[in-house]
Amino acid sequence: MSDAVIERLRDQGLRLLATTFVCNAGVVRTKAVPAARLEALATNGVGMSPVMAVMAADGGITSGGGYGGPVGDMRLFPDWDAAVVIDPDTGIGWAPADQLSQELEPMSCCSRSALRRVVQAASADYQMAFELEFTVFDAEGDDPPVAHHGPAYGGVPLFSLEDLCIDIIEALDRVGIAVDQIHPEYGPGQIELSVAATTPVAAVDRYVLTRLVVRRVAQEHGLAVSYAPLTVPDAVGNGAHVHLSAWKDGKNLLGGGAGPHGLTTEGTHLVGGVVAGLPEAVGLLASGVLSYERLLPSRWAAPWATWGLENRESAVRLVQGTKTARPDSANVEVKVVDGSANPYLAAAALVALAERGMASMTALPEPVTADPAALSDAERAQRGIRRLPTDLGSALDELQFSTFFSETLSPELLGSFIAVRRYEHDTYGARPVADRIRAFRWVY
């Protein structure tokens, strides 16, 4: 299979293939291989130090989960089925990579392998799609000007950036990614882009490639892009919302049923499982030291472990879709995910929670039909409405004691992930927001 793909890539003008993986810091890491070396890459992979499992976003190295220090090796093996030429003019290409040992077994730190394992063990077939929110700046730097000042969802910023938006759509089309929509969002310089749904591993691969392509196109326009959870002080943040649906025997479990708003019996347990598991999972979904500056009440960031029909202040928003598209269009949008997360781990966490909910027949709480922040403390307590952790340290505390995620991801993977995020929290968590933005704006 790799021989045919290699020949196709070369015919399409490939000169350099970037193999990428996402580390525990949520950073896209890469080793690039010249086109002349692709056969060797297919046979032997390309080497990378296992210390990447405990490398933080700032390049600092910690230890945990059995990882740390200068000794050892792992091999990056590209998924040839996903390999593409991004730009035939320059010859740059891309492929997602699995992290394997020298014995060609998945490394415990390989988040892509972990997601694949969770999906293969699932009782349902899952579809997933990401919404990408990002900030466009006129240049890089510590305090760069944004590329538009609104109004939110306005025609003015769209037409001022129309060349960028059209070039993004065309560049993504060249690599086989269909854009559902693109538009100016609420915040200064903010754009949102949605892509079509597919299976979870492919959806995350597509999300990673989309981020790279968008940033590359922006650079060609003399602009800079950031996916960080917060990029401008006192502005709304950037999310990476995940849309999830589950299917059995060709039927959508989230539509066409007799439960609330068309949920099937299994669908009610699925949504119940995701809602119930959010407090212990949020460290995997919103993993950065800026994430909790975004997850604030009444900002449509959904910092509450609740669900509701089209409720954008609930962490889990049930999307029925129009009556002409139901029940196939029904899905849940998990709004707490942001661009600092490792998306493979975020996707694995959501599928695992959905599966646990169905297996345990987790009860679905009553839907929330208003902004939970508008309710009194007593009303929230009576209805069991829980605020998600308010800082990364608290989120990691919940995650660290999760037997479920230790077993789902492996103790080594969870341990190395927590070690990296603890380092980042301990190093940056108490710094002023503006300093944290400068430290992480161009990392994501």
C-alpha cells in the first residue's frame, strides 16, 4: 500500500513530507523527510526521543508515566492512507504519524493509538467533527493588532478577509477537507471554521491538518493565526468544539427515539455519560493554563456540567438539526474543548464517556433551558448543576484520581500527560493573564 501512495505523492510533486504527532502539551510536533527517503520511512519510520512525552509547550522537560531523561528511542510511522501533498508548488506534504517502539509496537504515549484503541473497542460507530475558532492577527509578536474589529458575525470583517477565507477553502479542498462554513466570530480578529464529520481518528487527523493549512495560508497573506484558548486580554476565547454522534445498525442513537428531544434509550444514557464524566475529563478537554480564562459563565463557553437542547451555556448542547434533516443530523456539541488540548485524547475521552454511559445506563439529568449562571446557588444545587473546575490545577486533581481514564488511556499515558500539564500550571498558572497569553499565543 505504501509503495502506491509514495508513487502518487511523488507524481503530485512531493518534495518534503512532514510527519506529525500531537504531544501531551497539545503541540503539533514534526519530523520531515525528503521525498527520496520515503521508502526508508515506510520500512523503518523516523526516530524521535521518547522524552517528547514529557516535553511542555515551552520546551521544558519534566518526567512522569515512566518517561523522562535522554535514553531511549521511538519511531514515527506515517499513516499512508492519510498522506497528502499540501502544496504542489513547493512540494510540502503531510501525514499523521503513530509513535511506535523499535519493536514496532505502539508506545504508551501515542495518543493517536489510544484513540484508535478506544474506537475499536466501542459498541457503536461514532462520527465526529471539529469547529475551529482562531484569531487572525496582522503580524506575530507580543501584542500584535488583530485583523478585524467586528462587528461580530459581520459582513464587514468577512469581506475585509474574503481573500483569506476563499484561499483557506481552496487549500483545504486540495487536501480533501470539505468546509461546511467559515465566518467572523464574536471576538476581535476571530474566525470560525467548521468541517464535515467523519470517523474519530480521521476527524482528529483532519482537525490537525486544517490547523496547519489555515496557518500556512494566513502566513502567505502576511497574517498570523492563533488557536490558543485566549489570545487577547478581556476578549472571548477560542474553542475547538466537538460534534459527536453514535450509530448502530445504520441508525443515529441521538435522534428518532422516544426520549427527550428525540433521543433513543441508548442515546439518553450516552448523553448522560458524557455529562456525568465532564468534571473528571475536563483536564483532557481544556488542558491549558489559559483554558479557564475562557471557561467563564455567561460567555457561551459552557463551564457547567449540564446539557440542554440548543443551550450554548451547557457544556453538552444537543443539536437536533432542522426537521428536514432529522434524525440523521442529531448530534451533541461538547463546547468545553479548546485548542490547547491534545485532540486525540479529547476525542478518546468523549467516546469513552459515551460508551461508559451506555454500558452503565447512566441516568440523563433534566435538561437546562436557561443560562445556569442566572439561577441561584440554591436552584443549581437542587438541580444538581455543577460548575466545572475553574483552574487547570483543580481539573488535573480530578483527572489524576480517575481510575476510569487511567484504565482507558493507560497509567503511563495519563501519568505523562498530567506531569506535563502540572509543569505548565506550576510554571505559569499564577502569572498575569497578559503574560500567559504572550507565552502561549503562538504555541497553539
